[in-house]
Amino acid sequence: MPYWGPSARTLFALVSLCLCLHASSLPAQGWGYDKHRIAISADGNNQPDLNYEGTYNTADPDDWGATPATLAILAKMNLQPKLVHFSYNNFMPSPAHTTARNFMQEGTQGAIARWGFDADVFFDVGVRKEDAIEHLKDELAKSVESDPLYFVNMGPSEFIYQAVQRVVNEGNADSLNHVRVLSHSNYNDHHLRHPSHHTIEQVIELSGNRIQFKRIKDQNYPKDNPKVGWHTGQDWQPWAWLENHRDPNVAWIWESMKMHQHNKADISDAGMIYFLITGDANGSPAKFQAFLGGGIPVDAQQLDNRSSQMNKTLERQKELQINYNNAVQSGNLLAIEAEDFPLNGDWALIESADASGGAYLQFKGKNHYAAAQDAHTITKQINVPQAGTYVVKSYMRQPSDAEGDKSNDIWIGFPDAIQKGNGQTITGFHKYFGRSKGRFGMNGQIEAHHKHSWLNVEFPKPGTYTMQVSGRSELLQFDQFVLYRELSADDVLELLEVGQ
Ligand SMILES: [Ca+2]
Ligand SMILES: [Ca+2]
Ligand SMILES: [Ca+2]
């Protein structure tokens, strides 16, 4: 071995050490951030919200690029395990992507596969709204002085509002003393998709002013100076280094940014994560380039585990979506939104992000236990594509302060079909009841011939049939009816998880 060998090795080791130090010893200065837990909620919805009457019924597409960029910044610092929640498509009420391309799903799944994030902390609000809110609630409620949560606000504030509301309602408001909400955007803080939605100030107020809030400068500006900010208008030159980056995962950020349908080079929301990691609120394309350097190293073993787990989940979701479409097309599954019934009497339509279709009906009148009243009966024609006998279930909810068996029933009737309970034909209206609090649960039984029974309805031939519902107990809420045949209740629950 030549005499200079050992010292060359030493030199190499020293250089390596310096490189490592450079990556891991960046000062923790963004608002005291030091490898703490991070939760993110972004919009980016591409499925139009057709009930929205404002100017934009889809979200700003800048998140399609900002999400991969954000996750790249975290991965570069090996902070994957610190990302404990990422919800997307949070433009409430967030209709599921059934006809439009789901760019946010592509961006998050792509980042999970490339950099080994935990797939279980990602939620498409359009498909798993309830799970997403609950999951953020749990992460908020865990916060203590030694383990604070940084929440990065990348979309309108209603989503975090609903999670904070649950933390408060469950008596865990003190945890919010250790939650720090970071924003850069007047829009994210104040945009209201619906009059019932809330601003970031209302989120803070709801927390009893416990949540700490910081808004850094708007990362979209100035758009005409590529040296500052994360939005360069339609000038792509400052980002050109991304396109052919030697790390293909970094080059993928470029592809994601180019999906922007107005061709804007804008990943403004990523500026917040850059600030948290570096303390620099004046990030830029060139600083991003220096930060990512030669690329993002990943642990191959960790990646293998994660991507096989994710592929299984994706395959399962695809299969469920196909099964749901088949069940609807074949007529084996009829899903009827309560809010599609024309209103009558004391029925009221309530818009709500946690209801299917963004709304439910509530009976605001008094109890009518003796008989269905015409004055409070709502009627809808339903289309039945094939003859057959269907189980009738509904998604209903009792108000949270109702006693166990109160506010939990309606009258139901199918006057021009054959109704059956306990195997026997029955006629007229029947009391139809269930129990579920907190969330809309699938249930619904009748009492026929002195026994509890599921309600079955036979439609002798395809066509249009009348369905009637009448108010029975005050304040009951119902969201959706589900009629099904040749499926089990478990099948239906699973199919509706993706179909809604
Ligand atoms: Ca956003
Ligand atoms: Ca932007
Ligand atoms: Ca509904």
C-alpha cells in the first residue's frame, strides 16, 4: 500500500464527515423547530365542488408541485418519521375525485414511494374525511411541552378547525398550548368555502388562544424576482436545474410542478417547510437547489418495505373502486342522499363536511310517535335499474346530547313496492330506527310482527318507485339511504368508503 493511502482515507473520511455535518447541523431556527412532530394539511383539489357558488370550484394547482417539494425538503433532512399527518384535497366539503385527475394523490403517493414516508399518515380528505379529522385530532391532543406539534397550514383553515373542535370537546384543550400553527398566506387563513366555515383567527379563538400562530411573509412574492420567493410567474428558467437533476426523484419535482395547468412555476407553500428547517423566510429556487445538493439519499430497505405496503393499499383501493362502480352500474347498490329529497314541513337541510355529499337532513319538529304526518312527509322518486329485493339501510346520527334511544328514528314507507319484515309482507309506514353518535353510522331496522327486523323492499320490475320518509323523533339527522342486493352489509360498508 502506498504511503499516502491512509492519509487519503483520512482525508476522505474528513470530507465525508464535513458533508454529513453540513446536512445535519443546519441551525434549527425556524420558530424553534428542532426535529419536532410536523402535521400538514393542503388543498389542491381538482375535483370541482359544483355546489360552490364562488369563483373557483377547484383549488389552486400550485400544491401539485409544492407537495412533492415539501416532502423532498423533509426527506433531505431525514425527517420522514417526524411527519405525523398529511391531509390533502382539504377544500371542504372535498368531493371525491371521481371524474377529475387526483394530482394530490399522485404527488403524495409518489413521495411515499420515493422517500419512504409512512403511508398511514396520509389522508385524501375527499375519500376519508372522517378518518382524516380524527387522525389530526389525535396528533393535536398528544402535544405536550416536550413534544409540541408544528401544524403547517397549506389550505383553507376549516379542516384544522374541525379537528381542534374535537380536541376541545373531548376535554384536551390544554394540549393546544403546545401546538404551533405556521402560515404564509392570507388566502389559506381566511378563505371561506362556505358561510359556516372558519378562519384561522376562529381556530385560535376556539383553542382559548392556546394555539401559537405565526405567519411568515407570503412565499408567492415577489413573482418578478427569482432571487426571493417560491413563485416565479411563468418564468421556468430559475427552476431549470430540476429538470435533468442527477437524482431522478428530484427531477420528478419538476414533472409535478409542470402539471400546473396555467403553466405557473409556483410551489409557494413549500416555502414554509424550508423556513421551519432553515429559519430562512426568503427561500428561492437557487437556495432550494443548494439545499437539495446532489440529491436525496434513501434507505433502500426502508423504501422496499414502505413501497410494498403502499402498493398493496393502492391495489386494494383500485379494486374497491372497480367493485363500487360495478355495484352501482349493475343496480346492486343504490345510494340515495337524504338531501336530495325535496323538503317539507319541519325537515331542514344542513350543510356539513362530515356528511356524504356535503349535507344531511335534520328533523326540527317535535316527536310524532303515533303516526306519520303528511305535513312532515318528504317524498322522492327513486330509479331502480333492475327488479329484485333490496335491504334498506341508512346513514344516520343522533345529536351528541341525545339520550341513548332518543332522536334516533323516522317513519319510512315505499308505497308502490312490496315491503317485507321478518319474511312477511307489511304495508304503510314503519318506524325505522338505529343508533349512532358522533359520526354517521350505517344502520336501520324496523319492528315487524313484534320482532326487530331488517327492512326489505321488493321492486317487481325495473323503473321508478316512490320512497317516503316522515318525521318521528326530533333532531334526528340522516345523511344517506343505501339499498343493496347480492352484497353483504360489510361489503357495502367497504364499498361506500371509496365510493363516497
Ligand atoms: Ca395550498
Ligand atoms: Ca402559490
Ligand atoms: Ca348526504
